[in-house]
Amino acid sequence: MTITRGERPAHESAENQELARTLQRDLARDLDGEVQFDDYTRQLFARDASMYAITPLGVVFPRNADDVAAAVAAAAAHQVSVVPRGAGTSLAGQTVGPGLVLDLSRYMNNIVELDAGSGTALVEAGVVQDQLNRAASPWGLMFGPDTSTSNRATIGGMIGNNSAGSGSVRHGMTIDHVRELDVVLSDASRVRLDRVDEATRAQRATRPTLEGALYRELPEIVRANHAAIADGFPAHWRRACGYRLDRLAREDTVFDLAKFVVGSEGTLAVATSALVDLVPKPSRTVIAVGHFTSVAGAIDATQDALACDPAAVELMDRTILDLSRRKIEYASLGDLLNGDPEALLFVSFSGDDEAELLGQLKRLTGMWSRNGHGYHTLRAVTPAQQASLLKVRKAGLGLLMAASEGTRRPLAFVEDTAVDPIHLTEYTRRFKEVLDRHEITAGFYGHCSVGCLHIRPYLDLTDPADVVKMRSVAVEIKDLVAEYGGVNSSEHGDGLARSEFNREIFGDALYDAMRQVKRLFDPDNVLNPGKIVDAPSMTDNLRDAALPPAEPLRTRLSFEVIGAGAGSADGTGAMRAAADRCMNIGLCRKSGSGTMCPSYMATRKEEDSTRGRAAALVKALSEPDPRAALGDERLHEVLDLCLMCKACKSECPLGVDMATLKSEALSHHHDIHGVPLRSRLFGSIRFLNRLGSATAPLSNLPGRIPLVRRLMDRTVGIAPARPLPVFVRQNLTRWFRRRKNTTHPITQGTVTYLADSFTTFTEPDIGRAAVQLLERAGWDVRLESGVCCGRSSLSKGLVDDAKNKARHLADTLSKATEAGSPVVGCEPSCLMTLRDEHLSLLPDDPAVKDIAGRVRQVEELLVEAIDDGRLRPREDSWLAGRTLVYHGHCHQKAEVGTAATVALLNRIPGVSVVELDAGCCGMAGSFGFESEHYDVSMTVGEDRLFPAITAEPAETVVVATGVSCRQQIFHGTARDAWHPVQLLWEAVASE
């Protein structure tokens, strides 16, 4: 049992504080899992991906079903409600509440059994959809419902919501794939729910337990309300609303409580594990992407698409397309599109017969052409052609959220309606008329194949007038969808956003029957109350409206926030606005792809995700004295494992830049507590590395003496297991000063090469290769070796020191270089600092702006030289016939992407280039050297990077642009990694 202790807020009542202490004590006694009642943890779980926020009493992380039962028992004994939670990506507020939150994702995430013969999987509730799909894939199977959040959505959460996704036209909803559920009922009893015949039902009904009461009384509720059930449910089949009495009513010979509980949002039982059906995984998919001049035109083309038996038909409007073009992560989509469409319609065909799929594709394009639908159809047949398309399609929600301006956000409250697709064109037109009448803009995307469009109006809920407007729109849309026999909640559930309308939607009789169901399952209203029935107003518990005004805070860094201004000397709350951009969609909780968030991938703790840290910062920056709050030790526990990889800046659709936020927070922590010795040492890394080079090889001896390493561990916290860099006496600066003048003609002008604080002194061969290549390419190379960029200082929160270094470097470069001449380098973390952090440090400095605009990757100049014939790599270099496995640096991926490096490697004759999707290496500059971070650093590397490299044969050449990456790769795999310019030099240099 682990307990995280912390102060509870002073404004909390004494009664509530005593209740929390007592409940925490009882939980600690009865559970094997973790119990956290500190104020920061509670704030992390006060939000999901909806517009709501409710602070819970505490949070439990159960390790098994017995823990869940014990937690429910303890909560019930203290009259505290229970809120089950998976990934916390609910869009309607299902997973927030004032009671005890059960986070089932941290530990209960095991695939217990996968039976390919029967096509089933037994999984714990915290198993992530993509995790299950990866396990099932070798058997040619997958889980049918395909949500856009598949890389973080848990199976338990999908069961709670009755999730569907883009493939629901073929695979239906989660309810169609659940065979059995192991659950904890409201009396803390553990039972298995499954499909039983009448005799078995009758036998179970004799039990003198809550389970027995369910089998006795639920059939009576169904019989007594047969007419209301027959007439009260919306006609459209895609329903994620209310309790599914219709499922029980339509089958006379069987009784299936497992399916009945699906979609009940944790209000009837807490699912701990599930036996789910798997479906055959198609071996091929082809996609037609129709280009349209209007959203209406795209929707009109849906009927032709449905006539061709598609696997999915998805709409995306111009709003999302434009947003995708601004993000490095998704910008490649723009290269594929024809013209400037107002809307795209993605039509997917899946199966195993390629000829048949291509025939369906041809039939659709022919129908669209004959019927005048769209002006162009893109055919994406291969996985490579489809990658960018699928990435953007799955990111629709996040990209739409990226258009938030301050607290004006695209909100989820009418985003889940669905009508028969035959009515979709007219329904969408009338929907837009409602928005226009209220002078509201919105983004449109979703599943045309099943008549579900995720329309999210932009509103500012800190404005009471917009709150009124929101409710008016919700009422009008609820009535509009009813006209078409549609549903108000088609896959995102009722939650806090839509439950209050359920009496009107279902009618008094059916709604009262649902209330009877709730009382039967949960007579004391313990399980997630206020959802589906007996709900508060949709305008209660609004997240933005409840946040107090930000108090002034003088920040050292500038925080540019769309719609919220920029941080300034007097402090305007922009730092909080930068953190509060997070809307909890949870992409930072993904695993198995991308880089964000490496610490979460290692620990699976909410507080180690980007959104967890953002929530913690919002809490601190909302305190009456935010400066003092930034010195809170619990806050810095939350921030501690941030590797400052900057992946969140590009991969988070909202661009939450946690690295910059952490630097600022650390600086305030230092103001209060002082600067640790180790931080001062790492902040002075250029001086130390220069000293180490000047005294080499003697300076390399301490790293080899165990006693010295143990002393370094005890005194400054340098991990003894981590190899130290090896200093080279003939460093880059010394070589450049002593070498002979180049004889190559200068045709391109002057380029400044930034001699970074690392490779200059420990890997000078990299700089030498770069300089010589640039000279051969016609450049006059100027070496800038006297000033540090400040990257290391920033990483340790020494922001004032970093600002001085930035100003000095910018002034030096501005005065010593020709106007407009490029500045290049080989260490991405240092080079990217000039074009990113320097602008945050000195936003008004003209020299900083000038230099930032001149920064280029050295790879770009070398690619241009090869393409122009100024550099000619040899066909017969030792690299010919080799595979190059490339791992990109996190800062490079976040700021500019890796395309230039991949292009350079591909221009080496005879090589095959493979770019790894291996996330962060885990080293992250000083992070991997620090004793308390060493294990996490190695865990991050062991996630994907180390296995990918060790799987390669010895002749494969490993390539990495970052010095930290190369250090980590060697330490974790015993394989040397080359910098790309070293390999190009190998291919260019004559004997």
C-alpha cells in the first residue's frame, strides 16, 4: 500500500477533512493498491476531456478486483460516492465526481487470455484498445469498435460509454462485442454477468443477495414497462444513452446482464474485467478521399459511398484541414491534397481480396464522377499513401481543440447526435441554421456512414451569456434530432452534458423505469450518481467558469497564448493560460507510437503525463499567491519526471509546451529554496566540458574509478552506473584554429557553424565532418565557439543565466555574421534553442529575432549541395548495401521534423534508410545522468529504442542526431551510433 500524503486546502470544511482522513486510513488498511488524497492528485482527477470539473475526495489505484470491492465497501460505509475511471477521456463528464475516483488504468491493465480459436479475449478493465489490438494482430484478429482514441482508451471505459468509432457501420458498438463482465456491485459483492437462459436466470433469482435481486426484479421492470420500452427509445440504432432495457425486452429466451450494463457509465456496477469478442482483421485497406467545395456537398456524396459497402465514411471540414497544416505532426497531409477543399470525405474499404477492394474504389469514383460529387478523388492504396490521411483523421478532435482562443473553446455538448444517414444533409443544414441564429461558429467532422457528426460550437464559458447560449443550443438540437428519429448521444454517452434531458428524450414512463433500474442496482446511490438519471443541470460544474481569476505573476519567459495575450513583466496570467490550454483529451497517455509522453510510458501515472502536469500547474497558478505555490514540493514531484523532450509541443494537438512551463516553474522554486549544486554544475556544462577537454586524458580517469563514482553519487547525485562522456584534447575549436586554409572555391557565401557545448569537446569528429562538407559544398565556414546557447541552464530552471547567454550569443552572431547568412549546427538541442527558447527569453530583442530566422539544419544545406552537384557521394563507399537505422532527436522532431535528415541519409548511394518510431531515448541531457532518474531513463529506452536496435544485425549502421541519444544507445545496446554528417563524410571523402 502506497499513500501519497499532502495538505488539503484550508478552505475545506473540518468535517470533510475528517471524512477524508478516516476514509484514507480505512482504504490504506484494506487495499493493496495506492491511495492518494493529497490536493494535487485530487486536482489531476477533477477533470476529464469534457467541459466539466469536480474535485474528488480522493483517488485510489486498485491492483485487482479485490481492491475495487474493498474501495466500494469503504466508500459506501462512509456514504461517499465512487467514480470509476479509465483513461479519463470522456467527453460528457462521465468520469468526474465529488467522491472517490477509482483509476483502473494504472495497474489493472493485463490481457489475461487471448483465445484465437474462439476469437475472444479476457482483459482487465484498464487494457488499452491498441494494446489489445497489438496482441490480437498476429492471429489476424482485432477488437471491432475503432475509436479515434484507440491509443489510450481503455476497454473498461469503452464498456462504460458503449463506444463505437469509425467502423461502426460494419462492426457496431462495444455492446455488440461483450460476452461476459466481472463486476463489483454497489454492495461491494463481486459477480459475473453473462448471457443466461430462463432456467439459469430463475435459479440465480433465488439467491438472497443483490445479484439475486437483479435477476428477480429486473425482468419485472421490463414486463411492467413493455410499452414504454417499445415506444420510448429513439429509432436510430446507434445509441449510447440511457439504460438498455430495449436489449432485455427484445429477447424472450435469454437474459444478458453483461450487455445491459454496457453504456451505464459506471452507475450500475464497476467492471473489473471483460470477455470480449474479436473480429477478423482485414489484411488490406484502400481509401478514397473525395475533395469538395462545401460540407453539404461532401455529405450529399455519402449515399453513393454507402452503396459501395464501405468500412467507414468520415467527414472532415476545412477548419480541421487548416489546423493540420500548422502542425509539424500532421503537415504532410497538405502535400497530398488537390487544391484547397472546404471538406474531405474519407471512404475506406477493408478486406482480404485486393482486386475486390480496388473494384469498390473504382465503382465509387465512377459514381461520384457521374453524379457530380466533388472535384477530385484521391486514391490511397498503400499503407505509405494512407499514413498521413489516417493520422489526421484520428486527430480530428485534438486539431479542432487547437483552435481554442483563451477560454473560447470548441465544446462537446451537441457533438454526439446521430440520425439516419439518409436525413444527414437536411439535418446538418438545419443544425447550422441553429448555430447561425445564435452567431456561433463550429467545426464539423465525424462518421457520415452512421449519420453521426461531431459538431463542436466555439463558446467561452467564463461569459455567462455564452453559458445561456450553450443551453439554448442544446435544447434546440435535442428537439431537432428528435424530429428525425435520431439520438442525442450516439457514442460519447450522457454524462453531465446530456443526462438532464433524458426524461424529455425517453418520456416519463421509460425514464421512471430507468430510475427504478438505478435504485435496484444501487439503492444507496453510491456508483457515479448524477449520470443518466437524476442529473444536475448541464450548466453546473463548468470547468472554466469555476476557475478563479489568475493573480499577477512576474514570469521570466514569455508565454504566447492564442486569445490570452503574452506574458509580460507585470504578469497577466499567460503562464496559467498556457497550461490551461490542455483539454485533457489524453493523447499524452498513448504508448507504442510517437514520443509524447516518455515518462508516462515508463510509469503509467497520470501525474507523469503532460495533462497531469498541466493540471497541477493550473492549480498552483490559481492560488492566491502563485509565486509561493510554484515552490510547493508536491508540485515539483509532479514536474520532476518531465524529460523536457518537447514532444508535447508538436504531438499535443493543443501545443502544451511543458518543457518551457517546467523551466519557468523551476526558476520560481529556486527563488524560494535556492539552486542545488548539481543544477549549477549542469548549467555550467560548457565551462566544465571545455575544462575536461583541456585536461584530457587525465580528466577521463575519474569516470573509471568506482570510489570516485560512488562519491559523485553521494555528493551531487550523478548515477554511478551511467558512463561519463569521454573528453578529447584535440577538440573542434583547437582543430579549426590550427588546420590549413581550405582550397575549395567559395560559391555560396558564409555560413556560421555553432560549436555546441557537447560534441565540440567529446565528439569533435562530427563538427570536423560538417565543416569539411560545407566547405566542399562552396561555403566559407565561420566557427562560433565562444558562447553557450543556454540550453543546459534552461533545463535546470536557471532562466536568468540562460537569458544572459542568449543575449550574448545573439549579439555576437548578429555583429559577426553577414545579414541573412545561415547559422547551422549538428546538435539539435542547441541549434533549436536559438529558434525557440531564445524567443521566449527575449521576445523583443531584434538580434534574437534575426538569428532565429536564420537558423537552418546543416542537413538542409548538404542536401541542396548534393542536389546541385556541389557534393558527390561515392557509389562505392563502405556504406553501399547497408541499412541505416535512424533515431531522431526529440527537439528536432518537435521543432522542425526529421525530413531533412532522412533526405540526407537517402542521398548516400546504395543505402536503405529506416526511421525508427522509437519515441524518446530517455537520456534527455542531464536527466539520464541523475541518480534518482537513472532507472526511469533506462525504462524509457527499453520501451522501444533498445529492442529496435538490438534486433538489427551487426552490419546495420545506427544513426542518431543527438549527443544524448548516442550516449543512451551505446549504454543500452553496446552499439555505436553515427551522426548523419559523419556518414556523409565517409561517402564523400577521397582516400
